[in-house]
Amino acid sequence: MVKKVLIALVLFLVIAQFFRIDKTNPPVDPQADFFTNVQTPERFQKLIKNSCYDCHSNETNYPWYTDVAPVSWWVKGHIRNGRKALNFSEWENYKASKATHLLDESHEFTVETKMPLFTYTVMHPEGKLSKADRADLANWFKTEAAKGE
Ligand code: HEC
């Protein structure tokens, strides 16, 4: 019984490797990017790039484990849903009210340590926000949101 389950599992993993994820990033238009449209201090540009851009932009870096199914499918889901919810590369296309809402949410999610996703920071220690960086970045999001309110 155990042997059969193991064989099925190995077979699944072998076959799964044929279903590779699409790693082509959508085209990037610098004109539409968040940093072109919202003046951002360099310190926060760096933090947002390091901690958010892999899921919330069209400039995703795909690490080696995105070659391994089923982890790759799971990561791809994060990128798909992340971009759908908030795409810093397409910031110019958001209406002012939507942009303000997203800045507000970014403040909230950062304060509440919901973002970046915990599983992401396990694999990307460089994307982890220190306590001070988290507080300052969240505050900055809040200040920017307030400008639109
Ligand atoms: C590992 C991928 C990943 C990283 C890194 C990440 N996010 Fe997210 N984020 C997501 C996903 C996935 C969702 C959508 C959640 C859902 O579908 O409910 C999301 C949702 C959001 C939303 C909600 C948007 C809305 O109103 O629907 C905000 C705001 C957000 N993220 C901000 C950030 C910020 C700011 C950072 C960096 C500090 C960040 N995220 C880093 C994956 C990520």
C-alpha cells in the first residue's frame, strides 16, 4: 500500500515537471511605472522594489525553484493574483480614486505584516522588512494616500 502511494507520488512529480509555468514578463513601460508617477524617496523605492515588485509588477524575478512543479504553480498563482490586485508597473492606468485606495491598502497590509507574504520572505530574506523599515514604509504609504483624499 505504502509502496503504491509512493510510486503514484513519484509519477505525479515526474509528470508535473512537464507542465512548466510561463515566465515571460509582460512588457514594461517606464512611463507607467509607480516611481515615474509618484515621487518616492530612494530609500522607499529600494524597499518596494525588494519586497513587493516580484509579485506586484511586470518585473518579476523567477528563482530556481520556479522550475520545480508543483511549487512553480503555487508561486505563479501568487504572481497572477498579486498583479491583479496591485501592479506597480501599470500605475499610470489606475484612476486617482483607485490609486489612493491601493496606497491605503498598502499602508494597512504593511503595518499588519500581511505583506510581503511570509512564505516569500522565507525564500527571499533580502525582501524581508526590518521593524523600522516596515514602520517607515507604511507611514510613507499613508502620507501618499492622504494626498489623494
Ligand atoms: C509573494 C508575493 C507577494 C509579495 C512579495 C507581496 N505581495 Fe501583496 N499581494 C500578493 C497577493 C497574492 C495578493 C492578493 C491577495 C488575494 O488574492 O486576496 C496581494 C495583495 C496585496 C494588496 C491588496 C490589494 C487590493 O486592494 O486588492 C496590497 C495593497 C498589497 N498586496 C501590497 C503589497 C506590498 C506593499 C508589498 C511589499 C511590501 C507586497 N504586497 C508584497 C502577493 C504578494
